[in-house]
Amino acid sequence: MAFFRFLILGMWTYGCWLQSVHADPNLQSIKNTMSWVQGTNNHSVGCDPMIQGPESRHEHGSSVTPQMLKDPPAIHGMLLFGSGPFYVSHLPKFHKPHNYQAIYEIELDAATAAKVRSEKAKHGYFTIAPTENFVLPEMTKNKSTFPALLFGGHFERDGNKLGSAQIQIKRVVYFRQLNGENAASSESAFFAFGSRTEAFLARRIQKAPDFDQISKIQSPPLQLLDQLASQKIIPISTSDAKPITKDASISFDPQSPRTKNVFQATPIYTEFGDLSQ
């Protein structure tokens, strides 16, 4: 059995190497037709260099190119979620300098963390508005700390200002530039991430028009938690690329669903307008 696992891993690594040979040198466009191997826990694992799959660890800073660092500084609003660990997800658009899908694990000061936990039911979700302009790829590369205002709800849509906070980037969960030319893919329409305490599902944003969505996984399967405990993200196949609805049931492999690999997810935040064009 060990020999066959080694053989499969070798074939997967060779396939990823061939894919990288034909990739754009600036990683601006990545082929969406890719080979998948079946993981030991019945979920699909890809070799997209912007995705950290169960067998494809990489240094996230390497996905920041010199060209990205030339972006002009801007205010980058973000969704804040989780109960600890906490996460922020950049609120993207398809135009520069906001054309990045980026999710980070963060650390909050004790007062802000307590406020987020205690007022989650009241507001539904939180956003942050940085009080300083910065270049998002540079912040990603350096894992910087920045000041921000915390809002219950959307900071640009009548959200309630709850105070100030220091946002310390602890880990880059996912970072990818959106070039607006990606072919739609139902194979990896979503991906799971998180920890043993909380697990989440994110829409893998593709081509306009599209949508941004973060959902919380309810009672995640042990197979999924085992992977997330190693700070990996898990591409999740779905039968279509539609938004997740409340308490939707999702399986690792919709072609051959197994009860132990089915979980439910509840949306925290869904956005269509910013990614309509």
C-alpha cells in the first residue's frame, strides 16, 4: 500500500511539474484544465500553485510577483469572521488594485476579540475598514499589522462602527490574483479551510460575473478536520457553481457521495454586486 501511495504521489508531482512548465511566468493566468488525483480521504486535490492542497504545501509569499508590488496603495476592506482563530477575507473586485482573493488568519487584541464574540449574534457578520492605505500584495508578503475600524455589518452599507482594532496577519490562508479571464470550473468551485475548532467554506472566485461567499461548516467530518489541523485548504467539488444556501448539504465527491463525507454549511456573507463586471 505504501508503495502505491508513493507511486501516485510521484505521478501527481510530475503532472504538477509539467503544468508549471506551461504556466505564465508571472502566474497571471493558470490553466484551469488540470489533472486531479483522489486523496486518501475521498476529496479531490489539485496542483494549482495558488492553492495549498493536502499534498502541495508552498510558501504563500512566493505567489506575490514583483509586478503585483507595483499596485497603488489603497484602502482594502475585509470581512472578519471566526471565533478564534479569527480570519479576514479581502472584499475583491475585478479591477485593480482590488483584484485579489485573499484570506488571512489574524490575531486581534483581547478587547476586540471579546467584542466580536459577544456581538456576533447581533450583527451577523463584521467588516473592517483599514485606516491606512497599503499595497495588498506587499502586506501579504510581509504579513504586516495595520490599524482598522471594526463594523457590525458592511462598512460601506450602513454598518455600525464598533471601534478601532489592530489587525495582525498571522498566516496567509489563500492568495490569488483575479485576472477576469479564468474559465469557470465546477471541480474546485469552493475550498474548505480553518482549524479543529471551526471550519469554513469559501467560493473560489472565477470569471465575471461571479460572487464572493464565505460559509461556516456545521459539524465538519473528522476527515476534513484532520486535514485542516495541518493548516491546509481542501478543494471541494460541487455539483454546480451556485452559491451555498442555508444548511446546504455538501459532499466531498458529488459523483459518489458517502454519508461520512457529507457536511452542512451556512453562509456568513455573500456578495454579487462587486463582482458583476
